[in-house]
Amino acid sequence: MLKQTAKGIYQSTLLLSVPELIHGYSTRQLGDMRRKENRAQFLRLMCMSNAFLLMPQQVHGAKIMIISDQNAREGADGLVQRRSLKGVALKGSREALGVVVADCVPILAVDPKAHVIGVAHAGWKGTLANIAKNLIEAMKSVGADNKQIMVSIGPHIGMCCYSVSKDRADEFVQVLGHDPRVVSQLDMRAYLDLGYANVRQLHEMGIPLDHIDAAISCTSCQADTFYSYRKDSRETFGEIMGVIGYEH
């Protein structure tokens, strides 16, 4: 579950159990995370002000990139990095991985033993294209063990508020089968649970269910706390951030 641990910050009770790991989700209180100054303030509050923030381009796809010295992050919706044996990031500086969302699903993941961290931005397109599975595959490719990986699924729009077209619902049924926990019909309308769809993908990749902490916070229902693409007006719209990294 998520709990508020400081003003404007929520954290996963599951990931809080991992030594030396820092993670969290911002809220509306800390401002729109598309703005550099707000991201800097958030990192300061997370005691990560000296960290270099790495973010994927976020193009509503399913590509995961592994951080190295040279690679760019264009076209990616997720990043993976392995901590070096010396306890510093591979590029020789302290780094944090982050994603920004407003209704889409932010995913933070860690293998505490292999010291591998990952993030993903799972919109409906990325979810259909198995971005959660791609994230786990990328983490495994740098030494993570799916039985050890722990995942936090952050604040996102809930099934209660995410009505979709019949065509969109049919796409999810085609990929995930007839699962009422993913697609539900009510009053001649289809509703989609993006969070659970990603939980299913993670579990199908061998992640134990007790290693998946899925937020029940709906960004649309709780638009006073989080930003919501569907609920906000042009004047009030913004994005929250999920971030993960190590203390040193």
C-alpha cells in the first residue's frame, strides 16, 4: 500500500523495507513535475538533491532502455540500471530514475540483492504492448532475479473512472482474455483497470504477488491530491513523478 510519509510525498510500504533504497511519488502539493524547479524540489525533499535524474522520453510505447555511458533515452518509456559493486551508479555518479504521469501507471521496481532498479510509464498503449513484461526482462538481462524483484505500482486512474470505447476494450480482451478484473462492463460502458493489467503481466513474468504493491489511489477520484489528465482542466493540469534510487 501507499502511505504519506512527508508533506506531498507518498511511498510504498513494500519498497520501504529495502535498505538504502530511496523512492517516492510526488503529489499536486509539490507542483507540476514537468517543471525542472519542481523536480529539483522533490529530489531535495527525498534527500536526493545530489542525484542526477534520468527519465525516459515517454512516447506511450513499451521500449525499456538499460542505462549505460553512451545510450540516449529517446523512444523509451522505461529505464533499467544496475548499481556497481562499489555502491555507485554505473556512470560513476549517483543517479535516480524517474517517470512522470497523470492517470497513466508509474512502475518502480528493484531487485534488492542484485541492486537493479527500473522504472516504467505504462499508458494504455504500453500496457497493451506488455511494457511491464519488458521491464522485468530488461532487469533480468543485467542480473536481476524475477523471484527477488519487488514492484510498486503508483497512483493511477482506477477502473471506477477509466471508461473506454468498445474498440479499446476489445483490444485488451484480445490480448489479456476475458478478465473482468481488467475490463468490466457497466451500464453499456466499458471500464478498464490499467493497474491490474500490469499486475497480471508482472505475475505472469514470475513476480510473486506479495512482491507487487499496487496503489488503490485513483488519480481521478483524488484529483485534489494527484493530477489527472481526465479530470483536470487545461489550467489545472500537471503531472506527478515517481522516482527510485539509492542513498549513495
